[in-house]
Amino acid sequence: MSTSIPIDPETAQRATPSFGKATRETASGADSSAVDPGALDDDGPLTQLHPNYKLMLRIKAIIFALVLVVAAIVIDSQLGAEFGTPVGVVSAVVALLGLFFVIRLPTARYNARGYQLGIDRLRVVRGVLWHSDTVVPFGRVQHIDVDQGPVERALDIATMTLHTAGSHNASVSLPGLGHSRATEMRETIRAHIRRESL
């Protein structure tokens, strides 16, 4: 399910771009907290994503781990038949790697994500190994999508995507929002843009 809200292009043209550092990238979500009337604080606390997003990450990790284990079993059997290597060596290593993917990685990815919603911009932080911190000024936004896949619908979460003017970070996605929170944030951003266009 996808909801796309067009924004008056003239609004985006009047706005001044305000991107962060080259390593910054906006992508965050949350299910609580009102709009902060003050400026964004780079050292301030981030709003966490919906708890069900961690469950979705774990489901994806389980599927990925199962694929790896099946592939390892096939490789194990072929190596045993051709070279006489002990059966289960590759499978054991891959199984341990799969456990890491399922147990630790989803939590680490979830904890590394967050966002700050300011009065005129959205800051999104993500990344475990490669950290990304993006700020999107609302004046740059041209339209907003709120999307849900089958798993997201079952977990009542959604991904909000902000499409902006320009080529750098033209589309910024914020997964893991509660569906009601995603639509609320969309309307908040639309209201700001309408006020600025008057």
C-alpha cells in the first residue's frame, strides 16, 4: 500500500538547501514524541523506531541465515563426496555465523537507527559499520510516500519516503515507523510546507 502526497513545486524552489556533512543521511522513524519546536541538536537523544521494526529485521535475518545454512549443507556434501573432508565443517561455521545474524545483528541495526523531528526539518541516523546522518529541510520536500509491504502491514509499521528537490539524497527513506505515526509525520510536514507557501 502506497500513499503519495504531491507538494507544490514552488514551495521547494523557495527553500534553501540544508544538508549535513557528507557522511550524513536522513532516515529515521518513531512512534512517539511531538514535533520539537526548537532547532535540531546533533548531540541530542534520537527517537527510536517502532519495536516491531526489530522483529521485522530479525525475521529477515532468519530467512537469510536459513539460506546460508542450506547452501553450506550442499557444499559440505559435495566436498565430502569429492575430497573426503569431514561432513559438517562448513555447515558448523555457517550455522555460527547465522546465529550472529539472527541474535545480534537485528538488535545492533535497530539501536543504530533513530530520528529527530524538528519544526522545519527531519534528521535521520542509521548505520552500524557505516554511519549515516542526514538532515532533510521540509522546504526541499516535493512529495511524501507512506509504504507498507505484507510483513509491515502484519506488524502495523510503515516506511515514509521523502522525495526532495536536487540530485543529492533526492529520496530519503525512514523505515520502522508505526503506521499511524508515519501518517501523522506526513501531515506535520505537509502543514509546515503549506504555511511556508503562504
